[in-house]
Amino acid sequence: MKKQLTIYLFTFLTTIVFQSSFAFTPNQNLEINIVKFSQKPIIDGNLNDSVWENSNKMGNFCEIEPNDNTKPEVDTEAFLGYDDENLYIAFKCYDNDVSKIRASITNRDGMFNDDWAGIILDTFYDKQNAYEFLVNPHGIQGDLKRINNDEEASFNAVWKSESKITENGWETEIAIPFKSLRFSNSEGQKWGIHFLRNRPRNSREQYSWAPSSLENPCFLCLAGTVKNIEKIEIGKNIEILPYVIGTQTGSLEDTDDASSKFKNEKIKGNAGLDVKYGLTPNLTLDATVNPDFSQVEADAAQVNVNTTFALFFPERRPFFLEGANIFQTMSRIVYTRSLNDPSVATKLTGKIGKYSVGYIFAKDEKTPFFLPFEEESQSVETNEVSYSNIFRVKRDLFEDSFFGLIVTDRRFNSNASNNNFGVDTRLKFSNKYKFEALLAGSYTKELNDSLLSENIDSLTFKKGKYNSLFDGEDFFGRAFKSSFSRSAKHWNYFLWYDDFSPTYRADNGFVSSNSFRQGGFWTGYSIRPQNSFVVYLEPQLDCGRKYNYEGKFKDTWIIPQVFVRFKKQTTLFVDYLESKERFNGVLVKGIRRTSGNTETKFSKIMTLGISWRFGTSVVREDSTRLGFEKTFAAWSTLQPTQRLNLNLNYDFYKLNESLNGEKIEQGYIFRTKTTYQFTRELFLRLVCQYDSFSKAISVDPLLSYQINPFSLFYLGSTHYSNDFGSKIGFKESERQFFLKFQYLFRV
């Protein structure tokens, strides 16, 4: 018996020692002394160039999502090197079933649901801003700008990539010109770097060379370090981007009368020029003359029913996108779409030591106004010429922390103006805690224009002292926002407080309401069950209260929520709202509704999603009361082949007096976007949309050839048809044909 126990004990201890000796340990040494290549690798997706044998090789990747720094199912190897002009990266992505690799042939930035591999590059080593360069198994590029833990998809750069699917997985090679990066002006560069791989299968698996930490939400703070990048060349770093465009527009002479004559205007031609000059590797000057700020794809329509506030649309114009993160604040003091039709504009962005700086000047030929009030916002576009100056500076303090200053000035020849001055900060404590605050003041001197006043509703604010009309009034205003948050492995929370005076305006920004004081609290508890069905579970609670500047109660809410992530890349979010709200002087009680959304990416060829809201809500009409609201949205992406992509979107809205009562408002918007990608550069796209609220159909075909994000050729048109009643039906009321060519020259 004693002998048997001895044998059992020996076997047990041997097993423990044996297993521990083979236990997975993530990388600990994350420093890279980068190798300089003596010859350039050929970027063709084949890692058979001899230079890769002598490059820096990174392996032992760990799975950081959905698991926490565990050994991945398959291996990944990354390679790194540089020469005088480029940074070179390569990946070998091994796989145990090549048939399950997700890879589409799409336009750039359309591959994020695929398998991909790439890097995150913190060139200023400030752990707050970084570039992302990602490639799928067909070499399709995706580039992003990371600001802390947020990603900006609008960023574009010129770089090279090629990939190849092999019998063991897939490989990719990347060359990033130093001209496409901004970095400190010093002899020996020191950059932060992440090597990442995305492998969507039952779950969206993400592998990383550097381990992550659920106790530290600052992903850039956990990056590896690349050292000894020396004597790199960026040349004169001058980019010249001329464009030519031809258009022909046509419309009914009376868009409300189907029998009126359809008139085609003469073909018009236009040309313009953008110039970018790298003053230093970290400071860039942009200038544009007669810029083409048109969009080749119209903004998707949004349901604008039972709301009194202006809708927000994101910026898409390339001139304003570079360095846009510098101008961001907790409130949108800068919204570059407020620069509507500039004839000339300049921009300076970059970083000097610990200081991030940004400056924009623009002469706007058709100036818009977004006028915020307590319960609504109004907008109007003028033919007034305005001049805008926007200045921003941020000073890095310590890890993921800064102090900033922002100043904006928009003025007219008539001495009307709006000025903003603000200071903001973010302070991070012991990895988990973060404090953010913004304090801003404004001065407004209105236009004096009785004709312009006819286009807006007459309101008063600040106890009747001022009105909404353009009658030359002037006033000061202030705004304050603050938050304190905790981000950790399990318990997370977010406390916030906002305070906007009734006279605060930001004409170069987007502020949809003012005259309120409100605060709230959100908390959630993260659970990561170790089973085969649920990957992530987070019950949450959101609550808050709002008053106007006169101390009158406006709104209160409590919202229990739950978020679940399942296998098969499926998510579910559900909440329930209890609220009461004062609107238009009427206190509406009994607001109760549920809402949620679910999305699944279970298949290589299909993505499905739905969202809903169902329950009582405030009817925001002259007769304020409690109504019953139903909304439903569905979206799907179908990819029957690697080159064909079909996006479907459906948004339905209905508002009744009660659950089964009289209808107040009802309608829907249906939108399709079909894209066929002939090659990586050439695609044909057709966007169709029907809006039942306005009873209008739009059809936008486009043929595009893009050598890179900036050198391109467009041929397309837009067509709008209105419903003129049962006898006539739909008839085209407006259309435009356009042709555009632009080409990037880099010196």
C-alpha cells in the first residue's frame, strides 16, 4: 500500500512538473532593436526574399480576444525591418483549415470582417495616438488612426501590400513609406508597436505579440518598443493633388409640378489644387484652392421624426480628415462640416515635443448656422461669406494624459462673429481610473438680417432677454463637461456632469442644445464564462437626471441593460427604460419602453442585424402628450462571391396615440448598396434608396478607379424622383452627371 501511494505521488508530481514546463507564457521582452536592410524586399506576398531571414522575427503570439493571453489555436510569425525610405513588415499566418479563411476582394477599408494581420504604430511614443495598417489575405488594405482606444476609419495613407494564400495559411508583405508617417524630429527614433492578427471563426479571435491586460484599458500603453530607427529619409515631403471635374445638372423648372419642363443646365468644368508640405517629419502644412468638397456618395438618410434637434453627419472630406483627432474635445467645439463651401483653406497639424498643435483657416462662401436652444435646434444656410480661424494645442502630461487649449473664431464682414475659448484635460490614475473635463466660454455677435430671420422660428431664451432672430444681439455663454471612470477586468463605471448655459454657442462646432444641467451614472460588471456558448456577459445600469438653467426639472431616467457576446460572432444588447420628462411645459409621466439590438457574423457570406424600440414616448408636438412608439431596423451584408457585395438597410418608425390607437406618424427608409469589385483598384457601385417620409427615390451609380486613396477617377450620376400622386406616380425631378479625375504627385 505504501509503495502504491509512493508511485501515485511520484506520478502526480511528475505530471505537474511536466505540464508546467510546457505551460504557455506570453512574451515578456517586448523591446526590438530593429534591423536595417541592405536591399529592398520585393512586395509580392512571398516571403522568399533573403532579407527576411536576417530581419527581426516575432513569434509566440497570444490570444487576447475572446480569451485572456492564452495560447492560440494556430501560430503566427511577424517580421520587421527598414531601409532609408520604408518600414517593412511581413506575417506568416498559419491555419489548420485554409477553406475557412475569410477573404474578400473589396475596396480599401472594406476588409475588417475578414482575416487580417497588421501593426499598430505609435510613432511619437506618447501612448495616445497611433497608426493602424492592416491587410487581408488578398492584400486589401485597411488603415485607421487610433486615438486612445477609439479608431478613426477616415484616415488614409499611401503604402504597399501584397498577400498570398498558401497550403498552410496565408502570408503578407507590407511596405510603409516614412513619407506617409508623422514622427518626432530626432536622430534615433523610438516607437511603440503592436503586431496583431484577426481570425474570425466561431468567435472573433485576436492574436497579439504583446500580451494585453484587462486591468489596463490603455492598449497603446501595453505595446512593444522599436528602437534604433536611424537616418531615415523623407525627402522634401511635398504632395501636390490637382483635380478636374465636369458636371451637368438638371431639374424640373418647378420641382413641385410634374408637368413643368425638365431643364438641363450647361456642362460645367472646374479645377482645384491641394498642396501638402512636410515642414518637418512631425509638422505638416496643408493648403487648398478651390477645393472640391463634394461627396461621391450621399449621406444615408436618417429618420427625422418626433425629434426637435439637428441630425449629426460625420466628416468625409479628405482635406479635413488628417489630424482631425487633434481638434477633438468632449463637446464638438470643432465640427468641420460647419465649413460648408470654402473657396480657400489652410491647415497646420503635427507635434512638437510633447505638444500637439493644429490650426485651420477657411474662407466659407455659404455659411451655415446651427442654433441650439433648450428643447430644439434650428439650422439655416446663408450666402454670407465668413472667415474661420481654429487653433488647438495639447500638452502630454504622463501616460494617457494631457492638458489642452482650443480657440475658435468665425466672423463676417459685417462684424458679426462667434468666438470660443476652452481648456480641457484627461488624467489617468493607476491604470483603472480616468478623469476628463472641458470648460469653454463663447461670445456671439449675431448678424442683423431680417430676411434670414424669416427662415427660423421665433423663440426667446435666458428668461426672455434674448431671441432666436438674427437681429444683432450679442451675448456670452459657457459650457462645462466632466467625467470620472473606472475600467477594469470586472467592475466598470462612468460618472458624468454637463452644464451648458442658454447663451452658449459654437458656430464652428456642433452643439444641438443648451440651457441645461444634467448628470448621470453608468456601471457594468464584466463576466467571461468559460463555456462553449457565451463568450462575454455584462449586466449594466444607466441612470441620470436633467434640469434647465432656471432649475426646472426636465428629465430623469433609469435603464437596466445587459450585453452578451455569444459564439459564432453573435452579440445581443437589451435595455428597459423608466422615465418622466418635461417638454414644452408639460410633464409627461409613464415613459416605459424596451429596446435592443442583435447582430451575427456567423458566415463568410452573410452578416445579419436587427434593432428595435417598443413602448411609450413623448409626442413632441404643440400638444405634448404620451404616445406609443415602435421602431425597427434591419441590416444585412451578403457576399455570394469574393467580388460581389450587397448591403441592405431598412429603418421603420411608427408613432401612435396609444398601443393600438390612432396613428400620428409612420414611415420607413430602405437603402441598398451593391458593389462589384473587378480588381483592387476598379469597382462599380449602385446605391438605391426609398424614403417613404418624403416619398422620394434616389439612385446613385458610380464607376471608380483608385490607384491609391488620393489618385482616382470617378464617373457617376445622382438621380432623385418624387411621388406626384396616383395619376403620375414617380417622376425624376433632379439629376446630376459628374466626372472627376485627380492624381497625387509626391516629391
